[in-house]
Amino acid sequence: MDPSNRRIAHLDMDMFFAGVELLYYPELRGLPMVVGGRSADAPELLPDGSRHFHRLREYAGRGVVTTSTYEARALGVFSAMSMMNAARLAPDAILLPANFEAYRHYSRLFKQAAASVAPLIEDRGIDEIYIDLTHSDEESRTLAARIKQAVRDATGLSCSICIAPNKLLAKIGSDLDKPDGLTLLDEASIPTRIWPLDVRKINGIGPKAAQKLAALGIVKIVDLAHADPALLQKHFGLSYASWLINVAHGRDNRPVVTRSEPKSVSRETTFERDLHVRRDREVLSQVFTALCTRVAEDLKRKGYVGRTIGIKLRYQDFRTVTRDLSLPAPTQDASSIRRAAGECLKRVPLDSRIRLLGVRVGALSSDTETPFEKSPAQSELPFGVT
């Protein structure tokens, strides 16, 4: 099929975790609110039927922000930020603990609703999907509006959707008109809507690559589109340079994968700055534990357990190392994954700054086929968490 004839949608739920919380606590609408507290930070029901909500200034601990409402984001509070830093920026923001059981429930609801209108869906996580609309006869705007309304009817939540010729443009486009956005992109709209954006808007260009591009005078996507290919190849190598050129011009032939059996489930993050193993130990520990927790949540949502736990580290000089550990029994338990990943971490040199950290669970099987067992506890893990 001619790639230019494809219609691919990317649907992204608006501030999903926070939006779900507002369904439970509608009195918080319009207020700055942060999700990421402990169970002790849950609202307290008062004798008169009202609720007492904890404020961010009351928080004391080492947690990180899971998500925040747009009102909190306007104050500078974003996901993955230290809770203590967030408290300094927005001390009066409402603080809530995360409720992943509710988030998984509403994730299933919105995906079922979208599938009722357009069934060719690729699941990309708890709050986003791709949809192949190529073979639908319905006009794009009408079809996108129907999908959005189905999601709202099923969940009470808003989403943003973009229909474009490929996954790359659809992913970028779904963020252009948030919240509650409906965006249509084609090749003709690339110079006006895509090129003016920062290169970081392209999924796959991380902080380090963006910094290297900026040093070459390439800050916007338009700069990348007009960059000398030889210059890019010199600084990034042939493969990555070719990819940079293609994405800058909006080219992407990846299909929407509607059915697949995953070989592994992984989560990784690239840091805004290279982190020092000792001086940034607290941050590394928080991120490492959060990655293990998210992998566990992904496994439970997808219905898998896994026996092989692995880690991935990329150092400041772009060297990458991986280590794996096979458990005696498969698991989807966050603590078990964290312990095994910690053991893997002990087997890598921690003598350089770290720019990327990842956790992977492989050797998957259905959680209905294999009994669940926890792996034995280990002592004294790296990054200071036991």
C-alpha cells in the first residue's frame, strides 16, 4: 500500500491519572492537584460528609510526581519531578496517592470504547493507542469526533486524537491541540505545524541528542529538515543520521501492530542530565524503583508473568550495558522485580555517570498458565534501597 494513502490515528488521554482522580473528587476541578503521595495522603472523610485533602507542603519523603493537573503544570509541576521540589513550587496544591487499580480500569474502558468505533488498535500503554483507519470510508474529522465521544461516554474523560499518514506524525499531532484536541495532519501541513516545533517533540530524540543537535545549530525540526546529511552522519553515525533526516520530513512506514505476543516488557528513561552514582543516589533509587513498579503494572495489565529480569544502563559516553537474571519462578510482582533487577545492577560497573536506565522482564508466559511465586528477598541493593 502507498504510505501516503494510510490514515493512522494516535489517541492520547488527557492528564489521564489526574483525570481519573477528578472523577472520584470532582470538587478538585480547576485546582492544582498532584498525584504521587503515599497511602497516608489519601483524603479523609469528615463527619459533615466533606473531605479533607492534604496539601503538597505537608509532604515529607523521597517520592516523585506521578502526574499533575494542568493547573499544577502552570506552576511548574510535572511528572517525574521530585515531590519536595514540587512542594516548593506549589505548596498549596492538593496531594493524592496514586490509584493504579482505578487507572487500569479506566484504561480498559477507553480502549474498548475506541475499539467499538475502530477495531484496528495497537496498545501503547495505559493511556495511549494507535488506530489504523486506512480502510474506513468515513471522513477523518467525523470519525475522530465519534471516537472521542465514545471515549467520553464510556469514561467521562477527554482525550486528544490526531489522524495523519503515519504513526510519527499522529503521535506528534495528538499533543498539538491538547486538551480535548482533534487534529488532522497531512504532508502539506508538515512545514506549518511540524517544522516550527522543537526537535525534542520527535519521539526518539532524547536530551543528549537534542543537546548535540543544538551545538550544531539545530534546535527546531525545520533546522533538522534542512541540515547537511554529511554533518549529521559525522556526529551521529549513518543509521541514526538517516533516521533523523526521515523523521524531520515526516516519513515513517511503521505499521499499526494490532496483534502480537510480546517477548518482553520494559520501561526505560533518559535523564535530563547525566546522573552521578553517589551524589544522585537518591534520585536514581527513586527512578529505578518506579521503573520496576511500572513494568509490574504493565505485566498485570497485559496478563503476563516473566522469569528473566534485566537491566539496561547507558553511560555518559553512550556505552550501553545489559545484565539479566533468571528467577526460579515467573513473577509480575514489583518487589520481586526490584530485588532481581538490583542483583543485576550489582554486576555492572558503576564508575561513570548514567544517562539512561531501563528495566526489562522477559521469558513471558500468561499469568493464567503459571502459578505466581515471589523470588527470595535479597539484601543491600544498589542505589540505597533494601
